[in-house]
Amino acid sequence: MIAIDAGTTGVRSRAVFTDGRAASGSYREFTQHYPQPGWVEHDADEIWAAARDTLNDVLVDVGLDAVAAIGITNQRETVLAWNRSTGAPYGNAIVWQDRRTAQRCDELASAGHLGLVRERTGLVLDPYFSGTKAEWLLTNRDIPIDDDLAIGTIDAWLIWKLTGGEVFATDVTNASRTMLCDIRTRTWDTDLCALLNVPIGALPAIVPSSGRIGVTSTAAGVAGGLPVSGVAGDQQAALFGQACVTPGMAKNTYGTGSFVLLNVGETCPAPTEG
């Protein structure tokens, strides 16, 4: 199994084995862009190049026959837009740390929309999440809203690239962080998309975190036919990786930020204050 971890400052690909062999890994950093105070951006093509190159490094080291599947974990709320026909991004991705939509979030709260957001998504109105970032992209960049438009988080971008543009999908953990997904139905919410002026048709299909999503394509510059069979946002992946499989168990990750997640079980609780 090869895991691709597309984090905030770099991408790591790592092969792990069930027979006790030592793991094999490769890492590439990518550039952080700060166009204005409070703004943080990434070049999506640079992220893809880091993912492709580290994956190829590991494939050369371990051999294709040793690879059962590829899994992806990623920085969650970072969002970008691209053209599905040309494959070209519409400018840099806006990173989860970016605060440019803080005023917009305040406006939405003042207009009384916090209750809807809390009830459908479990989130608060904050520029951390992808929804207002996507709205900003469509409002402030010359992006045509047509059948070629794709808007997605980094996992969706990597899946699309790895499969040669054949699969446009995200998983439920990443979708849940966009402020556009109803976490109970696990579908894009028409009311929230309308509120933030994000066309549902431009969003990826929401799929389970585990299961066959697609296969790699030689058009991507990697070996073809390798199953992409898992995807999860990095912090939810860490919750599972730390074996918090019983309701009530929690973990805290100290990375670019500090991230506390708790397993609430099979029933989605009502949102609470704080």
C-alpha cells in the first residue's frame, strides 16, 4: 500500500508492507505564497508535481508488483478551481489558513445564516472552511461558470490528476469541511450552495473514504492501472490511525496547527456552542 500525504508544506509518499519489510518513502516541499497579509496560497500544479514525483520515487524503489493500492490523505479545506478540459487551474489554491473571507463570514452571520450552517454542517461561519473561499474564487477571478468548471479540495485535484481526468471525486471527510455538505445525508446541500453562489455541478462526487475510486493513468505520468482505493482528510485519517475506533476516544495532532478530533459514534449529535 502506498499512502500519498499532501500536507500544508509538502507531499510525502510512503509504502508500507504487511510482511515486516521496512517502509519506503519520498518527500518534496512546495512553495508557500503570501500575496497579502492574512492570505495564503499554493500552486496546485506544484502540489501535483510533488505528488507525482514522490509516488514515482517509491514505485521505483518497491516495484509495481508490490503495490496493492494507493491511498490519499490531504490538507482539508484548501480549495481550487480548474478547467476539466484543459486541466489548467484558475490561479492558485486558497489554503485553509487563509483569512481573506473573514468579512464575508461576518456578513453571513449578521444576516442570520449561522443557524443553517451549524445545523447542516456542524461547522461555524469561519474563513477556515472552503465554502466562502470557493465563492471568493468565482467572484474575484475570471472563471467561466460552465460544464468544464471543477471546484474541489486537494484530494479531488489529486484523484483527478492520478486518473488522467477520468474521476472527479472527494470523500465524505473532506466534503464535510467545505461548509457546503449536509453531514447527515452526506450530499452537497442546495441551500448552502445557493447561499454561497457555488454551482453544485462544479463540485466532485462524494464517495466513501474506503473503496475503489479509480485507477491511475499513464497520462498522469505515473504507472497505469494502480487502484486508488482510499481517501480521507488528514485529521480524520489521523483519528483512525491513532486507533480511536471507539466512541468517546479522541486525538490531538500538533502540526501546522493543533487539531482535536473525537469519535462520536454512529449517531450525529446536535451542534453545541464552543
